[in-house]
Amino acid sequence: MASISFAPLRHRSFSLSLISSLLSSTGTWMQSVAMGVYLTETTHNPVWLGLLMMAAWMPSLIGAPIGGAMSDRKNRQRWIQGNNIIMAVGAGTLAVLEISGHLHPIFAVLLAVVEGLASSASWAAWQSLLPDLVDRDEVLAAVSLSSAQFNLGRIIGPLLAGVVLAATSPGWCFAANAASFVCVVVLFAFVRTPDREPRVDPLHLMAEIRHGARAAWSQRACRHAIIGIGLVAFFLSPFIALIPAMAIQVLHAGRAGTPWLVTAQGVGAVLGAITLPALARRRSRLGVLRASLLGLMLSLIAYALAPSLWWSVPGLVLVGYFYIGTLTGLNASVQLNAPAAERSRILSLYTMSLSIFYPLGSLVQALLVHALGLRAVTALGALVGLALALGIFIGRPQYFNELAGTDTRP
């Protein structure tokens, strides 16, 4: 089973891109953990965590559609490289400000906007590269490995962040993130993909974005996946943004609690990325997606009710396992069913759905924390998601068959 999950690694360019992404993910998670600790300790207000998520993700409203259109026309590697340089500069600026004692929460939010623009503009290009780097029957495994590297970074990054935070300040985590982007630029220069026929017609940006939107809507699998990731992002994903508040303010685990919880989710995600593609090959993508969605909501409720850090850790391992199964199942539906000519633009809409509804959900849940408490808010989001899923299972079961697209096995 494991050999199926790791089959894409036989392609050199895919392996290089995966290694470069792992370095970037490790630095990104070091910065994310350090920023959560910085904001929680500086402001003592979880609303700042929600604002940070808004600042980091909402720029995709602009960056994702522009990035998708440009990636369908231009050299994707060069587009990715340019945005990596912008993110390196943003992380370096954060490091200088914090180490020099001049960082203010509002500066952190503004720099998150810059990094969010660059990240969302390059994400669709990176995702649309995957089918060009591996064989078609390896796409799900490639998507899972891509998610695995991000979540392996979620394991390594918080552990390194915990060591750095114990010895110094968050600024050195920001500096490590900037250095990771420099390494990415070097490694990604060696990634090779098949040549694409160049587009010589004039660029009409809005027209191309609208064309991509029509193409996405016309493909039921793509349309359902884009709507599905939005619902997951709004009701279920906000637990990620609120992990520092859970660790420090609810579980009273101090600075060390945040890396433990973030790492636990990463461990579960890596385990899911290794095992679930092989299970999907033996059973079906549809069956794994259904089970992952149900498992995610139930394990999220268990995490919300966990009485201590040591109960929360295994709870988040399960959450991470099923969360990766849900996200890779939805992503693979887009990858496998989007027309090649519009793939980047359709993936940019998938990115926009995630990027809009995740920060919105995070901010809404952060605001509700004062009235209901963090445990209740997290559990409530999962219960609402469970009710919606059961309604679809019972009232419109063909939805999931349509979501599977090219793989219609029950």
C-alpha cells in the first residue's frame, strides 16, 4: 500500500519541488507558531488571531484569480519564484522589526497582507504543476504527498520554533522563514516540466478570469469541490487559527502547548497522507472522502471537549488525519476534472473559496469565544458541519457521486 502512496517520488522534478516546498513549509510553520505566541502574549486577545487570519487569507480575493490567469499563460516556475522572493522579503522585514523591538501587532497584520497576496498568487501555479510532474493515476498520491510535506513542516517547524522561542524571541523564527525561502528559490530552479505552447494572444485579465469561472461551474466535480472546501473552511478549519488560544488560555499549557498541538495535527496529517491514497486506490476516492469528512467532525468534537493538553494531543492527531483526507479528496476532484487549459484558473477559485471562508470562520469563531467559550465554539462548528453533511448524505446522495467526477465508484 505504501508504495502506491510514494510512487510520485520516482519523478525527479516532483521530488525536487516537494523538498523545496518542505523547506518553505517548515519555515512558514516556525513563523506561524511564533506569530501566534507573539500576538497572544502581546495582546491577550484571541480576536487578533482572527484578524491575522483575515489579513493572511483574504488577499486571495485579488491574488488567486490573477495568479490563476497568469499561470495559465506564463511560465509557472518563474511565476512561483517571483512570489517566493516577495515572501522572503516579508518574513525578513518581520524578523528585523521584532528583533529590533519595533514590531507592533498592526505591522504584523499588514505584512501578512503582503505575504498573503504572494502566497495566493503562486499557490494555483504550484498546484497546477502537479499533473505535469507525475502520471495521471498518481495525481491523488501527488496531492497527498504535497499535503504531507506541508504537514511534515507542521511537525518540524513547531518543534524548531519551540526550541528557538525557549532560547530567544519570535523574531528569529521569522528570520528562519526568510532563509527557507532563499533555499526554495535555489532548489526550484532545477524543476523541469513539459513545454507548453506559448500564448501569443493579448492578455484580457478579467475576461480570462470569467472564462475560468464558467469552466469551473460547468464541471460538477469542480463546482462541488469549490463549494465543499468553503463549507469545511468556515465551520471546521478555524480550530487551526485558535490553537494558540486553546493552548495558552484554555489548557494553560504556556508557550510549549502551542507547538505540541500544532505538531500533533501535523503527525495525523502525515499519517493520513501516507495511508489514505493507497486505501482510496483499493476502495474509492469517494469512500475515503466520506469517511474522512465524518471522522473530521467527530474527532474535532473530541478535541474541543478534551480536559487537558495530554488528551488534546491525541485528539488533534485524529483531527489531522481526517482533515488531510478531506482536503486531498476535494483537491484531487479539481485536479482530475479541471480542463488542462483552465486548470490554474479553476484551482485559483478553489484557493479563493478556502482563503475567504477560513479567515471569515476564524474571525466569527474568535468573536464568539467571549460569549460561549473556546471549547463550545469549536464543538458548535463541528456540530453544524455534521448536520450539513448528514443533510447531504440523506437528501442529496448523488452530490458525492458527482463530486467524484471521473471516479464514480460508490
